Amino acid sequence: MSKSDYFQQTAEEWRQRSAELAAWTMRHMVNRTDVWGRYTAKKYRETGDGRSHAITAPFRDERGKVFLNASSLEKHFKTRLVSGVLGLHSTSADLTSRWLAIDIDLHDEDELSTTRENNFVAARHWYERLVASGLDPLLLDSNGKGGFHLLVLFEDPKCTKSVHKFGRRITEDFQQLGLDVAPEVFPGKPQWHSYGDWLRLFGRHHTLDHYSRVWNDEEWEDSQWLEGHDAIDRILSTRLADGRACEQNGISALRRTICLDFDGVLNSYRSGWCGIDNIPDPPIHGTDRAVQRLRKDYRVVVNSARCATPEGREAIRQWLARHNIEVDEVCEHKPPATVYVDDRAIRFEGDWFEALQKISDFRR
């Protein structure tokens, strides 16, 4: 069988399983549906640098109207065109992640300091570390030329910060393994004001005639790498890491967020506004104990008008440290939260007449 015929046969096997793969991916891997990664068609890639172009979809004016769904994913697994290849964001809007990925890349085969052999040694080493940690990782041959992805999936969304930290800990010995550059860990460091990074979904490669292969660690099997139906069977049978396995590895469960205003909620604000970085007043009585109690069950963040500038955020951090009040983050932007605590908030309870009266009373 020619190389071209073999590629077409593999493509057909992925196409046949596309609905099955799409449903599984939607259920276990999609962190957010409002944005996703997509590779452009070849005709849009001719910029002179020879590189493929990846974009965040959908276009800005379509966001909030068009969403990623199982049909979109099914097209990814069916496609034989590079323009149909998709990627998934590694972090949700509330900074949780359903999976960890380690990307060991080799873009340039002529780069002497990195070889496919070195990459594979590192990938196998980290694969075995993950197995020894009680997890069921997938080791994927991502491009057939020395690039590898390691993937671990969780039963439930986990705190992104803890997932990233675990990934960094697993790969911290990259130099001892002969790699000059640390592999990329997904998710990256969590940021409220960013969609975060995205990783190409397994299946067809975005430039090469290659479909993902899966490492086979069963001694009695004939082949080291599973392809086509066999690779898909291994992906769909992946054991999701349960709470106990995650906890043993320092991967923490989701903590819901409570967002606190600063002036009039934490800071007593007796002197009024004295400047964005001038906070002369003490905390409201009992603030330290209340925040400490909240943090046992929630992720407590602070956001206020002062957070619009680096100076304001730093002033809040220094004020909190001075008064021994510990929070999880001082946020530049108001994050998604279960509860917002604000001294200037009015609760709407379904009655506009009552709400207007509250507003009128509040303004007095």
C-alpha cells in the first residue's frame, strides 16, 4: 500500500468514528464553548514566512452568537483539509481545567540541539511518571516527526492554577533529559482577562499528512504505536482521574469565587477618596476573621475601581499585607463569581417598583 493510500485509509477510519469522538470530546475535554482554536485554509497561509496560521474563533463580531458544539467537533474529526482542524482552550471562564497537556515540540528537523529521539525519551519518562502517579495519560505522536503530546483528563473540572503547577513539576527535569527548552504546559498560568491558550485537538495534523498515533504500553501487542481505529479505541477508553488521584498529586477541586469590593467592604473608607494609591483607613471591624473564614470554602478575590491601574492594585496588596488579611487574588477585571459583595449594590427581587424605590432611597 502506498503512503498516500495508507493516509486515506487512516483518514477514513477517523471519519467513521467522528460522531463518537465528537460526543466524547464534548463531554470530557471542552472547557469553554464561546471561543476555540482554528487553523486557516492554505490559501490564507501564504505570508512568505512558510508558517501555518492559527486563529481564535469565532470572529469578534460573532462571539456570544456562535458557539462550539458537537457538530463542529465532528467536522474536525471528519476533515481531510487542514482548514477544518480545531483546537480547544485549556481553561474555562472561571479558571478551571478539564485536562492537562504537555507539548514536546519539534518544528525544525534540522535543529541539531533537539532531536526526535531526545523528545521521545523525555515523553516516555514523563509518561511513566504520570502512570506512577496513579493517572492514565495518553502519549500522542502529534506530527510523526518528533513532536509529542501528553494528555491527562479529569473526572471534574480542576483549579487551573493547581493543574499548571502539577504540569510544571512533572517536567521540571527537562534539562537533565537533554532538552534545551521546557515543554509547553497546558493550561498556562491562569489570567482572568484572557481566554488563555489552546491546544490542537488530536486527529489530523494542521499541515502534515498525519493522524495522531497513540503510544501502546501493552507488552503483548505487536505495534508500539496505535493508529486509526486502534488509536481511537485507546483514546475513548482513557480512565479519567478521579478526585482522590488528583488530590494525591496536588490538583485541587474547584473552589467557587466570591468577589469583594474594597472601599466600604474591606477598607472602612472613613476618610473618603484620598487618591488611588493612598489608603489611610483601617479595615472594618472583623474583616480579617471574615475573610479567613470565607477562604475555607471559597476563592476570595478583590476588585474595585482602584484595580484599574497597577498602582492601585499594588496599594491594595500592601494594605492587605499591612493588616494581615490574605486573599487569593487582587483582580484587574471583575471576574465571574458566585457572589459579589459591594457596599453600593442594590438587590433586584423581581419588583421594579420596589427596585426604583431602593434606588431613590439609596441616592439620598
